[in-house]
Amino acid sequence: MRPLHRAAPVHPRHRPDSELPPRHLHELQARNRADQHDPTWRRLHASRSGVWVTMNEIVNGHRMRRCRYRGTAKTHLQHVLTAIAVNIERLSTQEPTDTSCRPRPPTVFQQYLDTRGLPRPRWWRQRR
């Protein structure tokens, strides 16, 4: 009897005998994994991971995968302005470290509202 279906050809990369990498790649991989326990490697990786997180935030969070403008100068300007915006956004979430920071004194208009018992309007710049 003839089989109804023939087995589909298997790509050489997906054959079971190719599951293990060649010896030289396996040794390189083992050496790299052993290096990951070195404090110098960890320090370098920590600085790189910080850069990777920042780049991921800029690319995915601020649509920087594609540039809005054409030309090197305009593209550079867009990247610089986006970096400034990201830094301002990050700084705005931090609490001030200086404890001697006092709130500004009330303005004349705010004093007028306070003496009359009127509520102060909430401005977009206020956090609370």
C-alpha cells in the first residue's frame, strides 16, 4: 500500500541532530556565561542596561522609531528636543532633595481670596 501523505521535507536547521551548536560555539557560549559572574562584567552590563532602558523609552514611548522630518539637521534637532523632554519628564517625578525649600509666598490675588474666604482656583501647574 502506498502512504496517503509523504513527509514534508525538513530544513537542515530544524533537524534533531542540529539542536546542539557546534563545539566552538558551545565553548564560546560557556565562556561568555562564566564571564557574567565577574564584577567588572556586571558593572559594564549595569551601565548598558540603563542605556537600553532609556533608548527603549525614547523609541517606544515617544515614537522615535521614525523621524518626523527629513534631513540630518532637523532629525538631530528632533532627537535633542525629545531627549530634553524625556529628562524634564523624569525630573518632574522626583521629589526635591533640598529640605530648606519653602513654598512661595502667596500673591496679592491669593491674599485677597484668603481674606475673603474664597477658594483658590486650581492651576494646571499645581501638583495637588
